[in-house]
Amino acid sequence: MKATHYRTLILLCNQLEGERVMMRSYRASDARALYEAVEESREHLRPWLPFADETFEEASDWVIRQQAAWLLRENLSLGIWEQSSGHFLGSAGLIPSNWQIGYFGIGYWLRASAEGHGYMSEAVSLLVDYAFSELGAERLEIQCDERNERSAAVARRLGFKREGCRRNDFCASDGSLRNTLIFGLLPTDRS
Ligand SMILES: CC(C)(COP(=O)(O)OP(=O)(O)OC[C@H]1O[C@@H](n2cnc3c(N)ncnc32)[C@H](O)[C@@H]1OP(=O)(O)O)[C@@H](O)C(=O)NCCC(=O)NCCS
């Protein structure tokens, strides 16, 4: 589904299932699992993401905001859960840049102990398939710090093309200016 005057009426699937991971939109009761994953992962997240030091209250607030953003179709965040254990692994989501033309960003992170197993490639692949087949996406985009090799590797593994690099466009948590890599994927890249 592409253009509609009322974004709140865009039909969304709130659960995606792969071989090893299940992704679903957030519930208020997910705050504890989210917080524990962040708490385990502070050093691992700090170089790349702004919420590495969040408190339980902030995690609870974030989950409720994601529910609101989902309803408004402003941000489609999903928790990632391991199918076999029901363990919370991390988060990924589609960030609508322009519903009219089907342009979405994709963001993601894993808890530290879940890194290195292919969970994120599986999760992002589910999002990519969903965006192209159900949301009529014409452009998907992943951005990451130029130094974030693991994040760039996820994009490359899924066939995203490196389109450019914005230099000195943000300030990292250590105060240094960084460059951002831009990766894009179009439906025609996959045919
Ligand atoms: C970015 C991030 C999600 C990447 O996680 P990741 O575990 O490297 O990515 P995947 O889950 O796709 O796993 C790929 C790794 O698992 C390995 N792997 C093991 N089993 C696998 C399988 N069945 N399928 C695919 N890969 C598998 C791959 O070889 C690869 O390891 P390698 O890079 O050492 O070769 C993670 O590093 C992270 O959360 N970083 C901190 C937050 C962050 O930077 N977020 C992105 C901001 S832009």
C-alpha cells in the first residue's frame, strides 16, 4: 500500500516470523526485557547509539512512544525475539521518510550477547521483504557511522548498495565528529 490520505488507515502486519527470529510491535510489558538488554549492552551500544545509558523509566517511556508512533505510522519499531527461547534479542524498525513514494529508513541494534549469530541479517531481511511486498517500498535506506563495520556488513550482506558518505555530519558520544555511510536498496536491485 502506498499513497493514502490517512496514514493511520494503512494496514500493517505487527508480527513477522523468520526461521530463528520473531519480530513484533512493542507492548508496554516489553519495557523490562528492553531495559535488561540495554543494561547488558551499554559498552557495546555507546559508540553508535544515543540510548546506551537509558534508565528503566526511559525504556518504559520509549516503548509507549513506539506504540503511539506505530499507530500514527510515524515509526514502525519491532522487538526481535528468539523463536526457540522467547529471549529478547534487540530491535529493528522501518522509519518512514516518505509514505507517498515508499521511502523507508531501517534502523537496528542487538543486545551484546546476541551479536555474531546472524540474527540481525535475518531480521532486516524480514523487514526488507515486508517493505517491498506489503508496503510498496521503492527505496530502503540504511545509514551508519563510517567506523561501524558490523552495521555496514549487515547492509552489504543484504545487497544494499553504498551510495555515499556524508562527512562530519554528527557528533559521537566521545565528542568526535563522524562520517555517515548511506546504503540504498531498490526493488530493481533484487531482480
Ligand atoms: C550492528 C549489529 C546489529 C550487527 O550485528 P551482527 O551480529 O554483526 O549481525 P548479524 O546478526 O547479521 O550476524 C552476522 C554475524 O553472524 C555470523 N553468523 C553466524 N551464524 C550466522 C547465520 N546463520 N547467518 C548469518 N550470519 C551468521 C556471521 O558470520 C557474522 O559474523 P562476522 O561478522 O563475525 O562474520 C550489532 O553489531 C550491534 O547491535 N551493534 C551495536 C548497535 C549498532 O551499531 N547498531 C547499528 C547502528 S547504525
